Amino acid sequence: MIKYNLKELLSKKEFKEKRRVPLGEVAEAIGVSRNTLSKIANSKGDYSTKTEYIEKLCKYFNVTPDELMT
């Protein structure tokens, strides 16, 4: 089962930037719908996403895939 650490990464980004970072902002930056990003963030290991989205999220948060997913 794959768990996406999107909420944790988002929280770290908010702390680092000292501001709230809405999912919509992340979705727009990586070119996916907010709904898709929400499904990834809230999945309990049962959501399969495109490799392209994983790559874009890694670039956005400046992390490796193993930091994005466990």
C-alpha cells in the first residue's frame, strides 16, 4: 500500500513560508485539478495516480519520490 505524504509536505511548506498554502494553489502550480490533488492527499493507500503527477509534486516540493510516498 502506498501512502502519499502530501499533507505533511504541505504543512512543512506552510511553516517554512509562514503562510497558508491552499491545495488549489499547488494544483494550479503543477497543472492538475484540485479534486485530483485532494484525492491524492486524502487517500488511504487506495488511490493510484499518474507517474507524471508524482514527478510534478516532487519538483514542486523539492523532494524525492520516497519522501513523497511511503
